[in-house]
Amino acid sequence: MMQDPIGIPACFSAGDDPSTVTRSGQSVFMSVYRTKIADQCRLITITWCKNLLLHGLSVSVEGPNSETQYNCKVELKPWYFWRKQGSKRFIVDDKHIDVFWDLRNAKFSGETEPSSDYYVAVVCGDEVVLLIGDMKKDAYRKTGCRPALIDPILVARREHVFGKKKFLTKVKFHQKGKLHEISIECKNRGSSTANQGMVDPEMEIRIDGHLAIHVKHLQWKFRGNEPVYVNKVRVEVYWDVHDWLFSPGLRHALFIFKPTQQSTSPPLISTSSPPLSSSQSSTPLSSQTGSSRSVEGVTSGGSSEFCLFLYAWKVE
């Protein structure tokens, strides 16, 4: 497992503890990229936050050591029209870093992060080291800079979503890969007549509508992992739903999706074996720690740069 070192921006919450997300009921989508800035390989984190009062963007650049962050924060409140386009400059190792954004016509379609008609660009020297959004020509014209010689690598996504029984997200297991829809649903089924009145929870994980993982007797298998195959790529899926079942109040489950290499060509979506770990032997995912040519982003060495962390907050 890998551990995302970048917390939720302070302007959107009280800290990087996931429990602080619930205080404002906000959805959070974080994308972590690795690229070369100021002559060093660094992480850039793009964070979108949304709640009833705030819709915000934060861009964080890793400083000389991993504990130092340089931040650009934008609040997209309806009356802050002037903040929807602009730029900010800070200095990292004596190098000027500029962040440019244009969200004036961004289409969110009810989601936390925009789907089209926007750009966010990070510039170092005369190079655009990171560019997201579909308005690339506008971004290069505004910055007056050329694309960097080294493409940034998306290494992680970290999402906080809310729901009652069903949780949805969309993800690319590689930047140039296909967008996949992930659905996670927790169900309660009646138990046998010998234990009438008891419920037997189970969980279904679907990818692009196909049933990928079905966990029965979830109260005994609340932690585990199982491989699935998506477009010939083996994806290890880890889950920890202990707090859903045994903790009072609003609590989250953690799901991790990690692409890995495989040697054969299995079906589009398949499950090959029962969970490799169970509730009796596994430890909480939050305490675990975790990069040529590829098949949808998986390297020939057997690993992928990318990992998805999905925090599913269950609302009763």
C-alpha cells in the first residue's frame, strides 16, 4: 500500500484527519501527480472540495522536503466571480512557480470537479509542468509557455464520497486509459430461520456495470482483498468496512484499487480467487503503507504508478 502524504487543504477543513471531512459534509477529490519542478522530482496535488457553502480548488506543490507545501487556494463562491480566473506565484528553491486557472465557464454537472471548459496550469520557468482540463490552447496562450519535456505521472487519487447504501465514482487506472465507473453497494439480507430477526450484510463491487466482487457474510469478512481484471489489467481491490458495521455515528469505509501486472489475458471483468485476507487476520487499511511501456498504465516490472483511495461515508 502507499500512503498519501498530503492532507486536505486547511482552507477547506480543520486538518488532514478524514473525520474532519464530515464536519462540513463535503466531498473531496484529490489527484496527486509526480513531475520535475525546480530541478527535482516533486508531487503536485490538485484538490476539489464541495459542500453546501463552498466550492473550492487547491493546488499544492511539494517543497524542499516532503513536510513543506506551497499552496494556491481558490474559493468558487457565487459572488466571487473574479476568483474564477487568475494566477498566483510562489517560490520553491529560488525558482518561480506560477499557477494559472480559468474556471469561468467550467461545467461541473453537479459534481465536485469540473468535466469540461476549464484549465488549471502549473508553470516553472518557461515550461507548463502540469496542465489539467480541456482548454489546453487557452492555457498555453495565457501562460506563454511550452509543454514540459517530461510528462507528469498521476500516482494517486483520494476521494471522499457520501451515500446511504450505494457509492459511485469514476476513475482512470492510467491517465491515457479508459474512464471506468465503480459502484459499491452494501445490502442487508435476512438470515436463516434459525436466527430470525438477524441481518446478514453483504457487499457488491461493480466495474462498468459488471459484478467484480461479491462478499457475503460481511460481518465476518469486513476486511479483505481480491484481484479483478479490467481491460487485461489485474487490479487488486482492498476493503475495510469495519466502521460501517461496528462503529456508531457517521463513519467511513476505505477501499483501495491498485493496478498490477499480469501475464495472461483474462476476461474483461473477472474474479479469480477468494479474498486473500479476512477480518480475523487483516489490519485496518488506514494503518498500512505502500512505479516503460504498459497495458493501460501497468509497467513491465509488474507494478503501476497509480492507486485509488476511496473513503465511503455512510449516511443513515
